[in-house]
Amino acid sequence: MKNKFLRAVLCSLYPNICVFCFKRLPFDKLICFGCKKLLPETVINRRTAGGYPCVSPLPYMDRFSDSIKMFKFKNSPQLAETLAKIVANRIKFDGIDVITYVPMFIKRERKRGYNQAKLLALRLSELVHIPCEDLLVKFKDNKEQHTLNQKERKTNVRGVYRAINQERIKGKRILLIDDIITTGNTLGECCRILTRAKAGRITCATVCAKIK
Ligand SMILES: [Zn+2]
């Protein structure tokens, strides 16, 4: 009885919302029935610039893209929990030594309050029991990719990332995490830097993939 009361109070203080349609849910649910039915059964396989494989459970469209926009631009770090669970449930993690993420320029990260890719990687790491490590930094600020056209996106990311913790990269099978793959230039550039630092094998995973 006491627990039920506590749950009801918690529920009204912190209403649980569906990560995709933002409808209120019971305390123990993460996704509503309607949205759950819309989750694709197969993952999307893409290639980054430079040809590295990238797997994503969701297409970047409709309510899935609304969720990513909310996660990224509307101060909603809590969405990492459910989005990471979807990635963990749909992607194979065999033969991965370390999880890492696409870093943000420090000033932009401070302004947003968090790096959404890092939050996803950290939660995934807990869910699949593979360590998450900081392997890259973004040392140059550039224009945000989504504000540029296809051609500009290619050159915009060139030379803005640097490898750190090189001894943790060398020979390792790395899973690189981001929230979304659109052109694949950002992930491709990060993979190029990790390869240059002698990574063993690199695969990428994102929550959403833009379908061409
Ligand atoms: Zn929903």
C-alpha cells in the first residue's frame, strides 16, 4: 500500500513520458504501446564516409526524429536511458573491446549541458558491460553539420578531432556511438582518426539513420 502511494506521488512529480510521442505513461513503462508497434524489426545498415559499417535500429523520420531533436536540442538528457536500451536490444556487441563516442567541442558541450552521444555511450556501456572510454576530443569548433549542405559537410569535419589515450586505442575493437548518421562524414572522420591511432577494428552504432 505504502509503495503504491509512493509510486503515485513519484509519478505525478516526475511523469513518465513515451520517448517518441511524449504521451504520459505508467511509472514502469518507457514506450507506449502504439510506438512500440512502430519499432522496426530489422536494423539499418549504412556505411560512413571512408566505408566503416554503421548499424542503427531506427530510421530518422516521423516520431523517431522528433525524439532525437528533443534529446539534442530541448535539454532532455533523460531520453538517453530509453534510446540506449533500444540500441542495446537491437545491436550485436560480440567482439567489442571498448565503446566510445563522437565528442563535442567543450564550449558547445557546456552550453548544451551534456553531449548526447556520450550519454548514450555511457548508458550502453552499463547495459552491455563493455567499458566506455574517452578516445577522441574535438579540439576545433566548426559549424554544426545540420546547418550545411552535402558538399560543405565533407570539408567541415576534416581535422577537427584528435585521438587521446592512444594506448587504449591500439589494436582494440572499438564501437563508436553517435545519436544519428546522416551523411556519415562526422563518424567517418572519427573513424579515420581512430584508424590512424592504430585501432584494430571500428564499427559505428547510432540510434537513428537518415534513409537516403
Ligand atoms: Zn508513444
